[in-house]
Amino acid sequence: MTITRTCTLSFPVILSLASLAAAEIRFTEVRSDGRPIIPFDEFGFTHSGRLELNVSHISFSFAVPDSKLGKLGFFLCTRDSWFQVLKQLEDAEISCTLQSDLIKKVFTFDKFQGDRSTVNVVFPQIDSDQYTLVFANCLQNPQQPLELTMDVRSAMYNLDGKSGRRDYLSAGRTVLPRIYFLFFLIYFALAFLWNHVLYKKRLTVYKIHFFMLAVVILKGLNLLCEAEDKSYIKRTGSAHGWDVLFYIFSFLKGIMLFTLIVLIGTGWSFLKPYLQGKEKKVLMTVIPLQVVANIAQVVVDENGPFGQDEIAWKQVFLLVDVVCCCAVLFPIVWSIKNLREAARTNGKAAVNLMKLTLFRQYYIVVICYIYFTRVVVFALETITSYNYLWTSVVAAELATLAFYIFTGYKFMPEAQNPYFAIDDEEEEAAALRL
Ligand SMILES: *[C@@H]1O[C@H](CO)[C@@H](O)[C@H](O)[C@H]1NC(C)=O
């Protein structure tokens, strides 16, 4: 009964994080752990998948009689069958997860041969699906719960059809290096194009336009590192290719993008050459928060989907992200308000109406961008089947690309500045519309 309850409580939390699906070779140290269920990692297998499990330094908090060793062991389980296993436990059809026929037993501790402190198995996993590697401890006597200590190395990979090479990226992620590289090429082209625009319109270029160029270049470099990082994981199962570079560029890109949205929102450098006190305060809030968000992201990435404190860091990241997203909207709202007031007082209605329309559009586009990349992408990740996980990445990158292009197009340096070239007729029409 206790087992059932604990499992029912812990697994929804685990499942809610499941979409992270990292897939490197993982080393996990289990120390005096009495949990009935210990999840390790998850992976989308194709029909030529393998699980390599090496466990060493196994020790128990008290000696376990041989007859009970079968109640300890590793198994693979899909999300769907996990719910059925829980039902079986609830209906008392089985008393231990390992007795269910819906799971795939990888190794139970009654299979030891000789040495009882190490396990080395290669488990061929030929049913293509997303599986979670879990350890079950069914010796949950309330007076004397068994605590385990062990070092677990788990490597899950698919074998490539023709070459037979190992692919450590989960089935839905194996195309990611190529996708990131493709987007890198697109941003590279964009940076080139923007450079060309800046050169052609060099007489009307403001500082903000160079800032935009820097943001596009950083975004491109970030994608290049992500492509290399993912391709390194794919080949070796280890995340230490260009990951440090990737984190650095993500960090810079995050800060610069939010700063850019704030600067455009305030109208800096093309409406006015200075920042007001409250606008500076927004920047001073957003930048440190981005630092925190990036640290949280690194911790989440490095520890895998079931690492300790994973949930706490994930929440920190979400919270900080939401605060940043709200903060960047303030300057745009202030600008809209200022423009509306200015239009009433100084009589340049048409000029201000144009600016106002531009800022209103920008406000809506920023909201859509934030909503899409946070909420829609998350929903996509949750509902798509494990082997189409890359679609959510493509959706997020396309939305980001559209946002960059919109921003560049709307705030392009203009040879004929539209803000000042307006005749009297338009002026009157605008005054009426305001
Ligand atoms: C893990 O176990 C497998 C199967 O026995 C073995 O081939 C492999 O070399 C082991 N790996 C390590 C790092 O011990």
C-alpha cells in the first residue's frame, strides 16, 4: 500500500518533466536511498536500440536473504504501461512493480553470478518507443526499510541502420544537429543581409541597428554551438563538446535579446538618445535575472531529467523567465502612453500616430513571440509523439526567426524617415483618428 501511494505521488511529477529527454551516458550515485522507485533516464528507442547498464559498489543497509533479492532490480517502462502497472498495484494483482508483465526487466538482483557488488548488462531493446529506466526497491518493510548504495552508469543508444554506429540521441532528437545547423545558416545569411542594409543606408543608421546586428550574430553562433554540441552527444554520448561555448553564447544572446527588446521599446537612439530612470531600472532587473535563468538552465541540462533539485531549478527558470517577459513589456507600454499624450499636446498627430501604430504592433508581436515560444512550444512538446520531438524545436526556431525578421523589417534604417515626411492632409486625417 505504501509503495502504491508513494509511486502514485512521485510519478506524475516525473512525467511532467519527461519531455526534457536528455540522452547522454549518465553516471548516477545512489547513496542510502530507500525510495521504492528510482528513475534514472529516459530514451526514445528505435527497433535497434540498446541499453548498457553498469552498476558498481552495490551495498545494502542490512543483509538481504537470497530469497528476497528478486524484489530489487532495474526495469524499462513506457509512460502508458506505467499507469497500468500502478493500476495493477492498486488492485493488488501484484505486490511489486517487478512482478508486472507490462515492464521489461533488465536485471533483478537474484541473477547475480559470483560478485554481488557489480552488474554489467547489455539489454537489446527492440520495441521502438520511449522508455524510462527505473530501479524498483520492493523491500519496503516499514520497520526496517532497505536502503541502497550504488554507482550506476547507464548508456542508451540506437544503432544506425547501415553503418551500425551508435547514436546516443533519442529517436525524436537525432535530426537536431542538422536542424540547428540549418538555422545557423539562415541567421548567417540574415546577418549578411543586415550588414548590407546598414552599409547602404549608412546615413540613417542608429546605434540600435548595430546592436541588432550583434544580436543576430550571437544567435547564429549560439545555434552553431548547439548543433556541434548535439552532434557530439550523438556520436559519443558525452555532452562535453562545445557545451561551454554554447552556454556562453546562450547567456550573451539571452541578455542581448531582452536588452534589445527593452531598448526598442523605449525608442532608444531613434526616438531619443537617452534612457529614463525607470527604463534603466527595467534593464537592471532583466539582466541579473537573465544571469539567474542561465545558471538554472545549465544546472537543469547537466543533471538530466531525474537529477536532484531538478524540479526546484526548473521552477526557478520558469519564474525568472516569466518575470523577464513581463518586464520587457513595460517600456513598450510607457512609450505608447507617452506618444498618445504627446499627440494630444504638440499637434503632430500624424507623426505620432505612425509611431503609435508601430509600437502597438511591436507590443502585440512581442507578446505573441513570448506566448508562442513558452506556451505553444511546451504544449507541442507534451502532445507530440516521442519520435517527433524535433517538431517543437523547429516551431520555436521558426517563431524566433519570424520575430527577428519582423523586428529588423519594422525598425530598419530608412533613407526617408517616415516620422518626419508627412503632409498636412495626412496630419488632419490622423488628428481625427486619434
Ligand atoms: C558495461 O557492461 C558491458 C556489458 O558487460 C561491457 O561491455 C562494458 O564494457 C561495460 N562498460 C564499462 C564502462 O564498464
